[in-house]
Amino acid sequence: MSLFHIGSELKRFFYGKLPPLGLAVIILLPLIFGGLFVWSYWDPISGLSRLPVALVNQDAGAEKDGQPLKAGDQVTEKILENDRVKFIETTPEEARDGVADGTYYFALEIPSDFSEAAVSAGTKNPHPATMNAVFNSANGFLGQVLGNQIATIVVDTVDAQLGEQVTDNLLVGFNTIGEGMDAAADGAGQVNDGAGQANDGGQRLADGAHALDAGINEAADGAQRLSDGLQQLRAGTDTLGDGASQVSGGVDQIVGLTDGAAAQQNQLIAQLVNLSTGLRASGVPGAAQLAQQTDGVIHQLRTTGMGPDSDIAQKLNQLRDGAREIARQLTDPNAEYRAGVEQAVDGSQTLAAGMRQLQDGSKQLVVGASALRDGLVRLDEGSGELALKITDGSQQLPRFPDDVRPDYASTIATPVKQVQPADPGLTTFGVGLAPFFISLGLFMGGTVCFMLLRPLQRRALDSQAGNLRVALASYLPAMLIGWCQATAMFLVLRFAIGLDAKHDFGLWLSMLAISSAFVAFTHCINAFFGPAIGRVLCLILMATQLVSSGGLYPPETQPRFQQIIHVIDPMTYSINVLRQMIVGPSSWDLDHRFFTGMGALVLLFVLSGAVSIFAAWRHRIIRHKDLHPELSV
């Protein structure tokens, strides 16, 4: 007997017409998943250019700065210019009927207030522009999903374009604000200069107010002293007036006495005149001489003594008149001197009272001037800080020249854009789904192998060969078929479909290793449970791995049961290995998932081989149910 009985197991497929055809079908059957599915979903996005979508423009337009604006027409023109989606401009009725009967997968509507909303940013009622998307679930779920993505992209693009226009107007406003800020900074500088001058003037005013207050205090003291002196003058005048009145009275008495003596003297003179006249008239000799002597005495009496022509009488009269005038000036309120003294006293008192009021006012002036000086100091400091802040703000305020303003507007309106890397890796759906479909195809290939091959050969079981040789006798033919399946799948993917893996040779070797592990896994199940139950279990396991491997959706997005199965799912690790080969790093600096995946596949291979060896040992004993199975497939 040959070592592994490979030839005897495969030899029976080379006789006749159907066995070779069956073997070819088994080899090519995994291409349904690993080839056909990958090809079918290779690049559905590029086919969106054939996806009919209705576009309805009902924008009524608006006015902006007195000019008509048709934002809906601009957006419609931009949308129709694209060649990635087949947008067709229609009427509302055509769009509604087309979405309902499947002519269009969905419809986009630009509402009548689109332009009005687009220019509402500077009005009292700002509101965003909207675009309406209409879907019909009867047109297909994935079509609706793609439609949602397309609608989102279109709305984002339109939003960015409108945002650029609004932002451009905003930047123009910034430039205007900047010019105003410059003017405000100049004005603030002038205010600061004026405040500085006012501060200097306020300081001088405060100093002058203090000097004025000091002078007014001195003047008030002088006015008070003047008033007191004039009061004393009036009192002295009263005293002097009393004395002058007494003097005048004494003089009057003296004059009265002299007047009496003068009257007697005048009587004597009259008698002497009569005597002289009588002597001249008598004719007595010697009488004329005596009359002349008498005239001499008369003349002497008149010019001397108390005569009216005497010097004493005249001086006494002058003294009397002078004493009376002095007494009148000192005592009569109507006299010039006394009236002047009274006016001077009253004026000095008024002056003293006014000076006291002026003194109070000057003190208030000093307080106010000091407060004004302090306020002007704060005004100077505040205006300086204001000028500095406005100048700093003016310098910090961005300026947008006309030649670069559109670039700024685009950046501000769309601050974040998706940038496709130079080597995107997952350029199509097919590349992303290839690891999943390859793993699924290889597992299905291992399953269908044992629909034609026997899990354990009866001849080998009945021989004296060891259990390892018995297990290998059935496993190795299936492994060779699995390698053929993997090779055929690799060739179709690489050269027919165009899968450009990072490591082509590594991908082929990985597919051979995965096929070996999966064939060993399906072999142990069929060998342990028998072909009938084993095939059913393999189909169940294939379905379970399909939903738990993480090939389509991340396991974190799935129910807890799938997350638990994901950890022990062999297909999880085969997908990780294939991803490293297809879209991993260009160098061989692979991450831990490749080595973890290969380790898991080796462990699966070893455990499956152990189970197959145990199954070979157990099936050497023929039981009654083996002769008459309850169920056969």
C-alpha cells in the first residue's frame, strides 16, 4: 500500500466524463465567492455615473445689494457639470413620478427660497438654505444608502460654495472694520494727545487754584484787618468828634467872651469917635490936636486888642469857624469826612464778608481743580490705554487683500477637507472586500471537497496503517484540491480582475496556508461527525463565520454574540492575514495581526489534525449505526 493513498483517492476522478468534470467544478467552485463576488463589487462607485437622479430647481431667486441673484441656477449648473452621478434636471411632477416608478433612484430639490436663504446672513432673519432629498425604499436599500451619501456630498459641496460667498462678504466687512479701526486708532491717539494736554492744563489749573486760594486767604486776612482798622477809625472818629465838639464849645465860649469885650471896646471907640468929632467941632484951640490924638487912640483900639479889625479878633473868629467845621466833619453823618468814614467802614465790612465767601469758593475751586486734575490723569491714562488697545486690535485684525481674499474665504468656509493620501490602498470596494470573499471561498472550497472525497477511506481504516497515515490519506488529496482552488482564485484575482496586492507572492502563499488550515478544519468535522452531519455543520460554521469575522462590518457594531464568536472565528484571522498581504505595508514590516493570524491558523491546523487522527482511531470500530445511518446526504 502506498504511503498516503493519495493516488488511489484521486485516481477515481480521472476515469469517465463526469468525475473529471466534478473535480474541475470543485476546484473552480470557490471562484463564486473569491472571484465572482469580488468582481461584482469591485467598483460600484464608478458606476454611479449611470445612476439616474432627478434634480428639481424651484428657486425663485432673491436680491443682493440691489442685484438679482439666482443661487439655485448656479448650483444646478455646477451639479449638472459633474460626471460622477447622472443628474437629470426635471420638473417636480416628473421627479415625483420617476422616483415612484423607479425611473430615478432618488430626487434632489432646490426649494423656492434657496437664494433668499443664501443671502439671509446679513438680515434680521438669517436661516440656512436647504435641499430636499426624496427616496423610495422600493428602489432598493443600497440604492437609498448610496443616494444618502450622494445627497450628503452634494449638500456639503453646495454649503462650501455658498459659505465661500458669505465668507467673502464677511472678509470684505473685516477689511472695512480694519479701516474703521485704523481711523479709530488715529482718533484715539488724538484723544490721548488732547487728554495729555488737558492733563497738563488741569495740573496748571490745580496749581493756580492753590496759588489763588493762598492769595485769597491773604487778601481776606487783609480785608479783615482793614475792616477792623476802619472800625477802630470810626470809634476814634467818634472820640475825636466828641473832643472836637468840646473844643468848638470852648472856642465858642472864648469867642463869646471876646465878643463881649469887643462890644465894650466898640462902645469905647464910639465914645472916642464922638469925642474926636466934638473936639473938632468945638473950635477950641488945641482941640484939633486932641482930636487927632483921640483918632490915634481910636485907630489903635480898632487894630489892637479886641477890635473888629484886630488880628486877635480875626484869628478867634477863624478858630471858632474851624473848630465848628471839624466838629461837624467828625460828628455830622452828612459831613463829607464822617460820611466817608461810614462808607469806608461799611465797604470794608462788605469786602471782608465777600472775601470770606471768595475764600470759601476758592477752597471749593481747589477741591474741584484737584478732582479735575485726578480725573484728567485717569483720562490721560485711560485714553492712552484705549489708544494702545485700539492700535493693537487694529494690528491684530486680519486684513484680506483682494488677490488672496478668495483663498481665505475658501479656507474659512471649509476649514477641514478630506485629503486622499498618495497611496490610498483601498481604492475600490473590491479591494476592501477581497480578504472576506477569499476566506469565504476557501472555506467553501474545503467544505465542497468532502462532498466528493471521503473524509476517511474505508480501505485505509481496514489496513494496518497508523491513525496519522489514515488521516493524511484523506486529508492530502483534499489539500491538493484546496491548493488548486487557491491558485485558481489567485490567478483570476490577479490577472483577470486586476487585484494589485502589496505582496503578490505572499498573498498566494497565504492563500495556500489558509486553504490548508480550512481543509484540515472541514476534514476533521466530516471525519469526526461523519459526512452527513459534517457537511451540515460545515455549512452552519461557514454562515457563522461569515457574520462574525469582521470582514464586512467592524465587530464592535454587531451584537454581543457575534463579538464573542469573532475572537474564535478562524475566518477572522485569515482575513487579517490577507489584509496584510493585499493592503498592508509595502515592506515586509508587517504588524502583529499577520503573525497572530498565522499562529491561529497553525493552531487550527494542528487541532484539526489531532481531531482527524482521533476520528480515524474511533472509526476503526464499526458500529451498528455506521452500517445503517439514520441520515445520509
